[in-house]
Amino acid sequence: MTPPNKLNLTGQRFGKLIAIKDTGKRYRGLAIWQCKCDCGNTCEVTSNHLRTGHTTSCGCRLRNRNDLTDQRFGRLVAQEYVGRVNNNTMWKCICDCGNEVVVNAHSLKDGKTRSCGCLNTEVRSSTAKDRFGFVDGTTLSGISSSRKINKNNSTGVRGVSFDKKRNKWVAQITFQRKNHCLGRFDKKEDAIKARLEGEERFFGKYRKDGK
């Protein structure tokens, strides 16, 4: 049988490679062949790697597989390779919302990262609104006109109370964790009116959105 280093591979194809000539170089007794790749590059490969299918290109197949340029991953489109961080390949991507972000290639390919973060924000916002009626820092259930009045309320009207020290009716309203005094009045009816006007001013938009 002819020894491996004596085989004439000239003109034979191995994947994307065509063997051109024996370079005369040897690696552990194996002939090193100069090959031309379909992409146009030339490279040197041992005869054993060619015959076993270990090497089938100049390396362009691997490079093309790792080139993410212009590929889309959810809302992200890979723009350019920016280097390696902690052995991770990092890519600069642009999000559909316009933000730029640098992302680990594995996270892109695995689908773990699909936006600059805007998608998670939208999901959290949507979930909060669906579960709690939460919009712009306002809990819709907390400002609903059908909300039950606290048992400790002796006036029968939310946000209206009687100040015994000043002998006045007080109207107030709490919105987004801030208490707003709407005025002090001699008559309860005036305090109630101020409270209702305050609800329209502070809650009106959100009560409509919450319907």
C-alpha cells in the first residue's frame, strides 16, 4: 500500500478545497498540501486532514458561521464585532427602538437577549397594568370611584374630614404618594365639592384609561 505522504492528491476536491500541490513540508510524517478554497484563499493542510474530512475549507466556513453582521435577533440587528470580554464574543447591535447595545454573541443566538431592554420594560409595564391596573406610577384600583370607603371614615365621603380644632371641613386627596390639601370650608358640601373637583383634576385621565 502506498504511504499517505506519497499519495498524489493533485486536483482532488475535499469540501471547498482543491489540492494544488505537495509543498514538500511534513508534519509528523504527513505531507502538507497547498490547497485552494472556493472562496479564493489558499491554505496548507495535511493530507490526513484532507482525506478524513477534518478540514474542508480555508476557515471561511467557521468565519461565516460566526459573522453576525446584519443578522436579526428579536428587536436587535447585529452591526459590528467589537471584541472579546471574558472569552465572550461581543457584538454591537442596534435595537428597533433606536438604542445601541453591546451583547454577548451566545445570548443573541440563544434568544436570551432580544432587545436593548425596552422589551422587558414593556412586558413588565403590561403585566403590572393587567395584574394591578398600574399606569404611570398610579394604581387604577386605588383611585377607582367604586373603591370602598374606609371604615374609619365618619363623613361618608373619601378625602373629606372635620377638623375639630379649627372647626372646619377639610378636603384632601392623595395622588402618586403625595397628599394634596384641597382647602378648608365652613360647610361640608363645599368640602365634598372640592374633593370631587380634585378627583377630576388628579384622577380623571387615569379613570378614563382604566375603563
